[in-house]
Amino acid sequence: MSTISNSGGDATEQAAQRLAQQITAEREARGWTQATLAGRAGVSKAAVSRIERGEMSPTAVTLLRLAGAFDLTLAGLLLRAEGGGGGGREHERLSRAAQQPEWRDPATGYTRRQLFATPAHPLEAVQVTLPAGASVTLPASSYAHIQQVVWVQSGELRLTEHRAPDLTWMLAAGDSLGFGTPCDVTFENPGTQPCTYAVFLARR
């Protein structure tokens, strides 16, 4: 399995370096300064600088904000960092377990495994494991141009859509939920065991 992280061995350090280089490449391809990217993503210029230099491991929220600024999904950004996974359009339809990139959020400890994503297909599939008691709030920008469905595979998931008023859903194993109008969304594991869920998404 490919791992995108900046801790734990040469392979993960190299993957983190490729991600940092890809963020720089995406920014420069658009002719943006670090300040421009920071403004579009809603993060600090210092954070962008440290991420591009490989001095800071970005959280899931930060990566989603950066990907959104580039008009990419998080999967699109991570796959570009991994080289796009070529091999021809027929081979792009197959996602081997050993080749599915996995990324760990340094802030929450959750892991995100890319089950399927390819330029040749409009659907993406992700599997997330959220530790007991952990929560993460993802920005509305990450839902702007996509439609998503979450399916809980094990454990409990409290999902709150931050709108007026907030709308909270309690999901158990087997439950699924389609996302509504883009807004900030909090994923929280209120249980004592890890919660594993899959997210299926497609661009509008």
C-alpha cells in the first residue's frame, strides 16, 4: 500500500516530499504566489511556506482547502503527487489493494485510504477510519462541486452539517447519508471503538 505521510521511514518521507512538491507545482502552474494560494485556500502564508518546504505535515482540513483552491478533490491532489498512476485507460479501471494510497491526518489520527480514483471514471471512493473520540470539521469548499454519500461500515458516526440551524445525524454500521447543500461538516466518533466509513463522491 502506498502511504502519504511525513513520519515513519524513507518511503513515507519521500511520499510527503512528493506531496509538498506537487502543491508547489500546482501553485506555480497557475502563476500564484504563496500569498495568493494562502488567500484562496483560507490558510496562512506561513503554513503554505512550511508545507512546501516539507517542514509541516498538513492536516486534512488544510489539504482540503489547498485542493479546493486548485479546483481539485483531495484525491486528485494526492494522486497527482503520486504520479497519476498511469498504465492506460483499461488499467486505470482497476485499483489493487496494495496500490491504494493511504494518508494519516496528523491532527486527528484518522486514516484515509483511496479505494478508487482515476481520470477515466467520474466516481471516487474513499475509506476513512476515525479513532474513538476524534472529530474533524471539513470546510464547505470541499463540497462545492461534488456530490457525496457516506456509508458507515463499523462503529458510530455523528455527522453535523453546520447551517442555520445545525443538522446532526447519528449513523450506525450499515447506515448511509447523502450530503446536501455545501456547508462546513463535522465528522465525530462518539464511541469507544474506531469508526470506519466509506465516502463515494462524483463531480457535479
